[in-house]
Amino acid sequence: MGLLVIPTFSLGIPGSASAAILLGGIMMAGLQPGPLLFRDSADIVWGAIAALFIANILLLILNTIFVPFFTILIQKAEPYLTAVITSLCFIGVYAFRESLFDVGLLIVFGVAGYFMRKNGYPLAPLLLGMILSPMLEQKFRQALMLSGNNYNIFVGSPISITFVVLSIIIILFPFVKKVIRRKST
């Protein structure tokens, strides 16, 4: 992850799924990735780079010492870890706003994530979509206002039609691949 943040911070081009999530978080914080990020928000950038450097050193030390312990722990304690993590998710979501609606959303997205994993959909784009959704809503509203509430703006040019078709293909690809695989066996 360390080297992948260089193009993310300096050019705004994520080098991996985790860098894309980091890029989404940077943009949600109101920072614009690019060369000016180092000048305008140097404390944040260098703080993130220092945190990654320290985390890599600590991981090297801890993984070298505790790898045998971690493997045994994961093998023996997996059911307990799952229960603890699930409980903490429910408690955290409810404690944030004390809303049962948020707990319901947690359940819905948990089930959606389970089915996505079962059907071969990657989870990182979903997480990135959740991070970038406020920006998407804002740009969607701006496009509708510019077009006078005409939805044809999203399919009115060859470029937008190409992106819509590519999006549909990307969404349906794991399902089609699974159906083809079942027919071939």
C-alpha cells in the first residue's frame, strides 16, 4: 500500500482498491488530489505517509514474532471472532445515532455483501460507492438542473451511452460468467 499512495496523492490515480478507497476519503474530506495537495495540505499528506511508514514497521515486527500465534488464533477462534465483530458492528451502528433504521440498513447491506461475495462481485467498489455517494448525488442534481430535469442527458451523447453500457456489462459480468461456467460443466 505504501508505494500505491504516491500516484494516489500526486496524480489522483488509485493504484489498488484500497488506494481508491483512500482517494475517496480524501475527496470526501474536501481535498483535491494532485500536485497542489502537497502544498496546500502538506500536514495531512505527510501525516498519512508517516502513519503508513510506522504501520509498515510495526507490522513487520509483529508479523515476524506473532505469525504462528495468529494462525492458531484464526483457526481456533474464527466462530468467536465472527460473533464479536458482528456484535460490535450492531452496537456501533446503533450507538452512532440511536436509530433502528440504521441497524436495518446494516442488515440489508450485510446480506447484500454476503450475496455479492457468494456470486463473485468484489466488495471494494461497493465500499467506494458508499464513500463517494454524496458527491454522486450532488453531481446528479447539478446535471438534472442543467438539463431542465430531462433524464435524456444521461443517454443523449455517445460517450454517456458508452459509459451506461459498460456499467451494465460490468455489473452483469460475474452473473453471466457463473451461468456460462454452470453450462460448461
